[in-house]
Amino acid sequence: MYKVTLIPGDGIGPEVAAAMVKVVESTGVDIEWEKVDAGAGVIDEYGTPLPEHVIDAIKRNKIAIKGPVTTPVGKGFKSVNVTLRQTLDLYVNLRPVKSFKGIKSRYEDIDLVIVRENTEGLYSGIEHKIGDYGAETIKIITKPACERICEFAFNYAKDNNRKKVTGVHKANIMKLSDGLFLNTFRDIASKYPDIKSDDLIVDAACMNLVINPEKYDVMVMPNLYGDIVSDLCSGLVGGLGMIPGANIGKDYAVFEAVHGSAPDIAGKNIANPTAIIQSSVMMLRYLGEQEAAAKIENALVKVFEKGENLTGDLGGNATTDEFTNEILKYI
Ligand code: NAI
Ligand code: MG
């Protein structure tokens, strides 16, 4: 029996999280969910969107899965997601981007993985105003953080039979910070002679990903670029409702969908739960539950191939529940 911290989140979070729990439970894996709440909805009660007991619950169970969490802007709260990643030292943000047959998209055979540095860069959280005149946000790049994220990317490539790792940067402009990232990337690459490597400036990477996404395999990059590039990549395979994510550190792992709380469709039972369901597949693999993971993955393949009972973002008109039942049918 596993104990997993479940953070449903706000907006469509509770809807997609409930769908995910049903799907995971249908595989027969024995999980006890410890549900805790974070986000905009708990501020009145706790005075913060990320109460201490939420962090304690993740530390206790070591594994969590979460829906999107909203941090109100301009109220003085630090982003819940960024705080979780920094507090628990979840230094890897892993986002696999893979096409499903049957999902309408410009491309058919996308299979790439974004490895995003998750603890520093422009998301250091260090910022201040300069009177009324301006503001500064400090971008931090350190050698140990570059080393461990690049090592992770190459090890991931090795363990998952991937052929190439591309380092993405803007070292032509940010010569010191991104220069350190790029040099470290090249150093680490030289320790993995069996895996091809190249590097690319982030703006060119965006263009190339839109024109020739099949040329990429594993891509590793600093925090902000990873956030943006992974959303771009979600658009190559059917949108934000599709792609999963995992925040991984030495001691803890927090699995989550990449999308936000989608206030425009929240509470209507029409959100696509695929992203968090695919995150649960990553979680099951992390736990060593390969069979259960494969069951869910195969069911998704069949549902999309058949193309019935899809949610609105995928061109269908099914509710979240109808789509979820379709998956359960194949499990
Ligand atoms: P969003 O991802 O919530 O929505 C962007 C668009 O994609 C919307 O049109 C939405 O309806 C659609 N969409 C997203 N997920 C979908 C799904 N599963 N099924 C169907 N359609 C889906 O991004 P937005 O609007 O910029 O952000 C809303 C809130 O979410 C903000 O407060 C933001 O801070 C928060 N957020 C939280 C994240 C997290 O917890 N990991 C990540 C990104 C944003
Ligand atoms: Mg994002």
C-alpha cells in the first residue's frame, strides 16, 4: 500500500483530480490518498495559499500529485508552485510531450522530453522595486544546479533509450549566467559519449520546434525557458490539457499537470483530465507500478484512436465524466 498526498487545487483542479483518482483506483493499485488543500481557496482560513501542513504532508509521504493551484497576483504571496519546488528542492521538472494517434494536431510523431531546471534562474523569487521607477528580478544560475540538471538529462536519456540531448540557452546575450549553463552542459555532455548532444539558442529553438519538432529528443534548459517551451510543445500534441509533468528531487516527487486552473471552464465538468492522468502514469512508474501505468497508457491510446467521447478542447463534446468513463471502459 502506498500513501500519496493529493492536492486537488483550484478551478478545474478538483474535477480533473477526481477523474485521475478513479482511473488510478481502477487499475487495482492500492493507494491511500491523503488529501490536503492549497491555493486561493485556503487563504481565508490559513492566511497563506500554501499552509505548512501541506508541505509536511508531502514530506511525510514523499510522493504527491496535484492539480493546478492559483496564487493570487499582487497580494504579496509567493507562487505556491515555485515555493513547493524550492522548499522541497524538486530540482527537475520533467515534461514528456508525445503524440497520440487520433488527436488533431499539425504533427503525428512527436516524442520529446523537456527537462527544466526547477529551482533557480529567473524564478529565484528575488525581486524588488526601485521606487516608482522600476523593478528588478534577479536571475540566479549556479554551477551545482546546472550540473545536476544536465546530469539528470543525460542519465534520463541513457535510461530511456534516447539518442540526443539538446541544451537550450541564451548565452549570446546573458554571457555569464546562461554562459555558465552552456559550458556546464557541454562539460557534462562530454561524459556521455554514447549520447549525441547539441545546443541551441532558445528563440531559434522555438522556431525549430514549430517547423521540425521531430528533430528533438531530450531538451534541457533553465527554468523560464522550460516553462515557456514546454507549453509551446503541448501545442504540438493537442494542447495544455494533454501533457503531464513531474517535479523530482532527491527526496520527494510531486506530479502535476502542466496547465493552470482554467477559470474560463471551471465547475462545468468539461475539462480534459488527460494531463493529470498522464501525470499519474509517471507517478506509477516512479513507484515501480509498471503494469498499472501501462494499463492506463494503453487505455488512453485506445480512447484517442477511437475518438469517441472526447472533451471540447480535443474537438469533442463529452463531459469530464463521460471521457473518464471511456478510459475506465478500456482499463
Ligand atoms: P490555463 O492553463 O489555466 O488556461 C489556458 C487555456 O487552456 C484556457 O483557455 C483553458 O480553458 C485551457 N485549458 C487548460 N487546461 C485545460 C484542460 N485540462 N482541459 C481543457 N482546457 C484546458 O492558464 P491561465 O489561464 O493562464 O492561468 C489560470 C490560472 O492558473 C492562473 O491563476 C495561473 O497562475 C494558474 N496556473 C497554475 C499552474 C499550476 O498550478 N501548475 C500552471 C499554470 C497556471
Ligand atoms: Mg507554465
